[in-house]
Amino acid sequence: MIPIRDEGAMRTQPRYMLRAGIGGLAVLLAVIGQPGAASADTAPTTSGPVPNVAYPQRLLSTGASQTVRVVIGWSGIPGSYPIVSYTLQESIDGGSETTVATGPATTYTLTANPGSTYSFQAQATDSNGDTGPFTAGPAFSLSEHQQSFATYQGSWSPRRRLAGSWGGTVAATTSAGASATVTCTCMGIAFVSTVGQSYGTYQLYKDGALVQTRTAFAPLVVTKRVLYQAQWSADGAHTLEVVNEGTPVHPRLDVDGFLILS
């Protein structure tokens, strides 16, 4: 037998030519292997889009609902070919999915309104034109809470009037060891407070563990400041505790409210 090159990319068996003699004549008989099944391309997939809140340094005007930027992120998992683009779809309050982004980017910035529930799903397309399934991420919402949302220990003035504060009043203390604790089923908490010359150091405990010691001292009084934000990868039972150090020169700490991502 004489092997012959098979130009068909999808064949799995070779061709052969069989030389046989019939009546003294040499005859070439083609013996062609059966083509094998074409190997199927593997479509690309994505991880579920996950929110990451970009809290502002300072909240908006007093008494207004606080829109907050949320960066939606996901990643691609290539199949047989490299990923070249993604499709991101958004659903608000359980409504139908709407395409909000297409292209190679793996992030999308949303301006979230408190009280609305958002969910996203992502889909990948590769260089061969293969499109994978949509993969959904967790639904989430942003909620606003004034200072009464926390549980307090020690000496506090629970509703001290403060011009320019978020709701017009704050919980205020000058006592060392006074604490405010927020407990929620959530994936993010932002602590809103005040800075100024009479404000001092405080400690932050995330899920019971000390994470930072910070100061609220500043040359000028500035209200509605987001002093700290904690975020987790998924909803769960979490706590954020703020403890005032109450130093003699800069003893004050305010609680103006919290933004909760859940």
C-alpha cells in the first residue's frame, strides 16, 4: 500500500492506494478511511458578575437619597479559542434583562439608587464566533440608614442637632470606650460620620476583629463623610463596630448613618 496525505482537517484515518494486477494491468484502487467525528469546539464561559461599591468620600446634599457608584466585575474562562468580547445584561427589580455593555471590558460602572434591586449576567464570545451561556451574579440592593440603625454602648447623645449632617442630627459621644455596632445580613457597610478639630481617634472592628485605628480630626468641620467601608464577597451575617478612644484634646465621635449593600 502507498500512503497518501489526507488534506481534510477533520479526517482521523489515513487514505491508502492499493496497487493490484488485473489482466496484466496495474490498477490503483483507492481505499479511503472513514472520516472520524469532528471534534466539537468548547464555548467560553464567565464568572458571575459581582458588585464592588465605590462609595463617595462625602455624601450628597442633606436629606437627599444617596446614589452610589457600583463597579460590576466578572472574568472570562476561554474554551477552544480566546475570548474577544462580552455581553453584560442588567435586571432592575426583577424586570427583564437589558444589555448594558458589550466589548472586551470586564467591568461596568452602575449608578445605584437606594431601594432598587439589581442583578447582572455576563456572556462571553470567542474569536471563532462561539458564544457561551449567560452566567448570573448575585442580586443586590443599596439601603440607607440613619444613626438609629446602630446599637450603642456607653454614653451617647442619640440625636444631637448638627447643621449639614445627613439627616439633620447625629449620635455623638465624647466618652472613651463608647461604641456603635451595626449588624446586618449584607455584603457591604459604609460608615458615615463627621470630621473636625474636636474629633479624634476611633477603632474599627469588622466581624469582631480589629481592622484599623483611624482619626476623624480635620482642620474644618465636614459632615456626611464616609469614613470607612467594609465589603464581603457574598451576603452573610456581618458586624461593624466603631469604638471611640475619647482622647482629652480630641474626644468626639459622631455616627451620622450607614449605607448597606445586601
